[in-house]
Amino acid sequence: MFARTPHHRPRPSVRPVRRAGALTTAFVALLVPALTACGGSSSATGGAATLKWASSYFPAHWDPVVSGSGAQFRELSLVYASLTRTDESGKAVPDLAESWEYNAAGDQVTFHVRPGLTFSDGEPVDAAAVEAAVERAKEQKNSALFGDLTSIESVEADGLDAVLHLSQVDYQIPQLLGQRVLQIASPKAAASPEKLDQNPVGAGPFTVQQLIPGTKAVLKKNPDYWDAENIHIDKVELVSAPDASTVVSGLRTGVYNFADLDPSQAETAEKAGLDVFVLPGFNASNISLNINKAPFDDDRVVDAVRHAVNRQEFVDKLTFGYGEVTDQPFPKGYEAYDPESENAYPYDPAASKKLLAEAGHAPGDLKLDLVIPSEDPQAEIVQSQLAAVGITVTIRIDKNWATPFFAKDLAFSLYSTTGRDSAVQTLTAHFGPDGPLNLSSPYEPDGFEEATATVRRTPLDAPDYQEVLRRATRAGLVSKALVFTYSSPNLMVKSPAVSGLPKNPAHIDWTGVTVTGT
């Protein structure tokens, strides 16, 4: 969901597994140096190793079908596991599914669930649970995931084998069904989604012992988790982070030992002897336009907004040197980033003013409401930049913003995302006719549908995969619905008592992580 956009070791597979697209060397080079994830004993003092995590994204909902589309999926992954996950290269690797394979036509993929697994309520983790999870994600009224599963026509459950019948050839499925899109809950518990929402039941590395909605969750290690031997944390105390300025003092005094960090606090944290680091990701912020509503039904107004945006100002004022400008939903160096589309609409206030005049708008007569869910400095920058070209923007806060946004009732808003594991999923979420991030639904750019279908038909290890993928990005960026601005970092901070985390793109992974001195 809208947020200030703040990881798994591959496991051997018995059956053949399609290779997923990796992050390119250029992208990896942007990351901070590796932090070693240590093994060993739980605690130097012999007590329980306790992770004290202050999160700015404390889940409002613990039903993964509801919260799976936003940054909260990282917290939900404490409780829920998925069929697959990604390693440090961005490749899909086994999780609840020990292996998978496609049929020759590429329109059917069979996932083989690990034997002997159970949910924390004792129910079996099997293909029937996979089928139930897919059906619920597609059909539950408040699902945030239905638009991500359009390629899955049906699921056939046969013991531990979940056969996914696809509506089209789609080699993206193993990446798609990772932690964000199909965190699997116990079907028995999910029979009452309202109860699951506040009493989560999964098969992940931890189980919830206490939950105070919106405030605190206490979890303990799940001894039945399939990879429990590599989980060295005994207890997790997850709390909703206070004001950004108090997080550092909380870490310094031991109230917390891990948190996401506002870039404005990075220098203070480093001076306090804390470990500040960036986990890789696909974060991107954008200005969302609804071309089905005036004044954005006029292409000249859309282009005027495009040229009015000074992306560097967002980076300078909001990321304190940790972010970068972007005009795409991917960071530079990632395989889906299209160099040919870079800077297609450069910052040019004069061109913006000319376009507005051609559209019949005199300076100051075009007035827009920018609707956002809470106070956000991004909005003030947008307001200032558009004022400079003669557009008056009034910032309006709507705490129920999600309802009109996803109903496509707003004309003008902001959105920040943490990206998706599947590049095609990211593209369709932004540019597809059913895309949750496409405020102009059901509009999609000409040629986009065929371009993404071509990517899906291309195996991820095909020599031309990257170019096919970039062509799809190029087709999406023709969209008039989004103006990308900047990419913020996944900036994290921890006390030295917490060992280094795996650098899995967009994910927070506790595999192999230790906590000492608790």
C-alpha cells in the first residue's frame, strides 16, 4: 500500500526448476557490502534470542490476501510461508514447495509441496491448501491480490502436488507466487477471514502468541517450520514504530534492536554506533493520474505535469543522498529497466507552461485536489513544482484514501511501492487494465498487453529474455497514468547484537540471523 518505501538462501531442488531472471551485475554493484549472516548459538548469555523490531509498517491486517500487496508482507512473512521465495540474485527458489516443473507447452506448472508440513493449528500443508489460497486470493471481496493472479485459471490438488492450469503460457509463475502474492494461511483458519485477520495461522518461521491490533505482536519460533534449524531467533517482539526521531534513541537504549530508518535519522544512528545499511529493493514513487477524469483526459495536461516534475528535488529533500531519481518502476541496473526510455519527459517548466496554454489554461486557473492518506512531504514537493508552472494544488488528506483509490474514483494522487518479485507482475500492477496501481483503469497503453504476453511466453533462461522484458517496460511507460519520481532506499538500522541479514531484494529474511546479548 501507500508507504514511505523503507530477503533466503536457495535450497536444492530434486526436480528441475526453471531459472529465474537474476539481478544484473550493475544492480548488485549498487548495494552495500555484504553483511555476514552468522550461525551459532542463540545468545551469548544463554537466554532466549529476542528480536525487538520497531516497524513503520505494522500490519493493519494479518490476512495475507488483504495485506499482501503492501510493505506489510515483510512483517507477515514472520508468520506465513509461500510456495517460493527469492535468493540474493532475485531468483525464485524453493520454500513450501520443494520443486516445480512446467509442462512442454508452458501453460501448466506443478508445484511439489514438502512432505510432513503443518500449519500452526495442526492442519496439513498440502496441495489443497495451495488451491484454497489461490481461490481466496482471486475471489475474496477485499483481496488486494486478485489482479496478480490472472494467469491462473484453476488449481488441481493431488496430495502434495498442486497443478496450476494457466490461461496463457506464463514462465513468471514461480517468481510471482513468492512471499508477497501467495503467503499461505491454514484453510481452516481462513474459512473465517475476519478471525484470521487478527489471529494469523500460517506455516512460517514464527507463530503469534499475542497480538494487540495496530500496536504490538509477540511471536515465538515455530519448531515445525520446514527450515527451523536455520532460524536462530527464539522470540520476536514486533511493535509499531513511534515517531522517526525516537527510533534511534530506542535502539540506543535497547528498547529495540532492529528497525526501518528514516533517511533523516541515518547520520544520528551512525554516530550512536548503530549499524545502518540498505537492503536492495525495487522501490518507486509516482504521481498517479486518472485520464478518465478532467483535466487529465487532455494529453496536453498530462504532458505538462510530466515536464513539470523535477525528480532530483525529491531525492535531495527526502532521501538524504540514499535514493535516486527514476522515471520507471525499476531501479537502474535491474534487468527490466529500459535505458531507451530514460528521460523521455525531461524536467522542462517552459514546455509545461506552453502545453497548458495550448490546452486553454491560463496561469492559476487550473486547480487540482491531490488526495493522499496522510501527511507526506512528497505532496508538498508536487504542490510546489506544479505551482511553478501555473497549476494550483490543494493537498487533501483522506484517511480512507484506499477505498476511492482502488475504486479508481480519484483523479490525482500519489503512490509508492516496494515492487514485485516478478518484473511482469510489477508492470501489470502499474500499467495493466486490472492493475491495482493504475488509477486510470481499465486504460492500458497500446501494445502493452501483447508485450507482456510475449515476456510470459519467454522462459527466464532464454538468451533474449532481457530484451523482451525491456520492450514490455517500454510499452508500459507510454502510459499516461503514472509519472515516476524517485526511488527511496530500504534503509534499515540494527544494534550490533543482531547479525547481518541476507540481501534478498525487497524482502527481510531472518534465515541464519542471530541475536546475542538478549
